[in-house]
Amino acid sequence: MTISGLLYTSLCATLLLGAGLAQAQVSAAEAARLGQDLTPMGAEKAGNTAGTIPAWEGGLPRDPNAIDPALGYRDPFAADKPLFSITAANAEQYRDQLSPGQLAMLTRFSDSWKLNVYPTRRSASYPHKVYAAAKHNATSAKLIDGGNGIADFKVATPFPLPQSGLEVLWNHLVRYRGDNVKRYYAQAVPQANGDYFMTKIEDLFLFNEAAGDHSQSNGNILFYFRQSVLAPARLAGTELLVHETVNQVKEPRLAWLYASGQRRVRRAPNVAYDSPGTSSDGMRTTDNFDMFSGAPDKYDWELMGKKELYVPYNNYRLASKRNSYSDIVKAGHVNPELLRYELHRVWHVRATLKPEMRHQYKQRDMYFDEDSYQLLLVDHYDNRDTLWRVGESYTINLYDQPLIWTKGDAVYDLIGGRYVIGILSNEEPANQFDIALKPSDFTPAQLRRDSRR
């Protein structure tokens, strides 16, 4: 399908949703393209005509020995050298392959920020069950309740042939990140002079296989989530419990907070939208978690089409355990010498705040990887239409699984010159994808029993 045809289809889908009609699934003939001229996830299998984006040839194969205990994930592209660097001095030459936020970063930090561009490696890969789910979903999944929910899908890529901005967004929200996961990470909010302290966090995820099956009592639960602050001492013991719902307008996200000083569990109805993110000093909103999470109802979602952008990708060097946090966290932004950018095709989706809604961000321009639907880059505009913040996700293929996930999420404030960087695991234990978890581990009563203080 051409970009113009894609945009026409998107417009028709948007009009249908606006009229309150259910959006039709794609035909069996269209779904048959998956694994043929399209990847199993729906991306264009072919490279671009310029030869600067290669064909997808399956991504990284699963390797149970992908992790070196001393180094973390082995970098499969360690021999690659930068092709060139984009700086404030030559940014105009690459304007068409950069977002407005990226251009603004180069201007705001002209003496220290750059994008080191490497050969493009289409490393995205997933287990066979994810590809099978995507093919099943192509002819069954549908948006419901004006796009605020989805139904009749298996968890992982409900819309591999997306026809609207909301469908691309839902592919990100429901993408495969494992089944039962424990991860440890660190987060910093540096001052303008570069001073910072690290907040250490433990997350638990239990993804619900019954999500989207509204005949089941828990069919509106996407995943169960617990977050525990481990350090510093003054914050340690704070715990958050979330039941992430699929349709958060019909059934808002259920959240509880355990505060160690009060030694009790209480409901936390404000863990949503633009309330402050955990230990972020106001530098990111709750729905900045995972680049975007939560209900889409405050925005109109427009599919702008595909484009080729230089985006963060295959950031194994950043993730290496050879790096201490002091190597990464610098004044104004993370150390650009540790970052890797590649030219990739991305879905551009624009979220515009509805006139009757309130949020810190009036507009969000989002760029999703075509191979994984991981949200890689977001430009945020405030209510004066000023470009305010830029979000970047530094992903890798966790190819012992395999799946795409972040090893660092940053939100940069162009006005204040500060930022928050989270999901760093250089000095933390490895993710665990085989941990035994069950829904009863994610109840307020269990949260109180497991409290650390």
C-alpha cells in the first residue's frame, strides 16, 4: 500500500470511529501478506530504494547465551563503526530525517549533543507464538468504545496492518514484553550542573493471557504490575500496585500505594495521565512511563504515515555493564558517545489534546519502530504550542528471549535544560523472564504483607 493510500485508509477509519462505528478488520487476503512481502509483525520486509535501510531477514535469532554475566548482553554489532555524526553544525543537511525535537536538542545543547549514526541493523525478532498471535489478530482484533479499548485479540500486536493512529498506539501498548517479568533498574534526575543521585527500583509484571476476552471476568486486565523503590533510604519501601486495564475509560486503571512512613495501603486514583511519575522530580508524567502508557481518551490520534528517521536503536553499548552510571549521566543529557542511532522506517502518529480535556501536553508527535511498534521518540508540546520535552527510548533486542525492550528511557526538558533517565540496569541484576507469578501476588493485601518496612 502506498503512503497516500495508507493515509486515505486512515482518514476513513478515523471518520468511522468518530461516528461511533466499529472498525472493520483486514481481509484474509491482506493478512496473508504477513510473512510474505511484510514481516510477521506487518513491517515492510524490503529495504528502501536508497539501500540505507536493509531488508528484514528475521532479526536476531534466539540465543540462550546472549548474556555475559560480566558485560550484560553481548553486542552483536560491536564491530560497527559510526558512519557519521549529526551535530548542530550539519543538522540542516539531515533535517528531513530528524524530528523537530531532535533538531531542537542539537540547538539547545549545541556544544555537547550529537547523534552518532551507525549502519542500520533490523535486529527485531520475537518468539513464534508472537508472530502467530499477530496473524490471528489481523482478522479478529477490533477497536471498541471509540478506540478507548480493543477486543478479540491475543496479547501481542493486535493490528499488524494498522489503519489508524489508534491502532499503531495499541500495538505499542499491547506489544510483547514477556509473560512474567522481574526487572531492576536505576533512575536519575540530574540537576543543571550534572549532580544527581540514583533511585533504585524493582518492577514485577504479570501479563494477562485473557486480556481482550470480555467473556472472562478479568478480560479487561492487560497486566498486573508492582513497583518497589529500593533506594535511596529515604524513599525505600514505597510501593505501587497497578492493575492495568485495557479499556481505562470503561474501567479506570486500578492503583494502590504503600507508603512506608504510614505503613498502610491506600488507593491511588491519580496514578494516571499527567500526574508526576515515580521519583521523577516532575520531569515526566505518569503517562510518560514506557514512553506512553495508559488511556488514550484525552487525545485525538492522527496517523501521519511512515517516514525514515534517525532513531536510537541497538543500544548495546549504552547497556553494557562496563559503564558505570557516572559514565552515562551527564549535565543536560546522557553521554552521546554511548548512544547509537540508525535510519529506520517509523510510524508517525500525532496526538492532539481534545478541546474539552486538560493535560500538560497539548500535542505529542510519536515515532514507532515499524519492526516492533516500540515507541522510540516523542516530541511533546505544551499548551502554548511550544516544543517542550523530547523523549527517547534506548532499546535493544533481548535476544535470549527474543524481544525488543528498553535499556534506558529519557525525557529531556528543552526549556529547563534538565532531564530524567530511567530503566538503566548497568549496575543492576539481569531481568528475569521465568519468575513464577500469579494474580494473587498483585492484591492490596499481599502488598501490605510484602511491605519492606
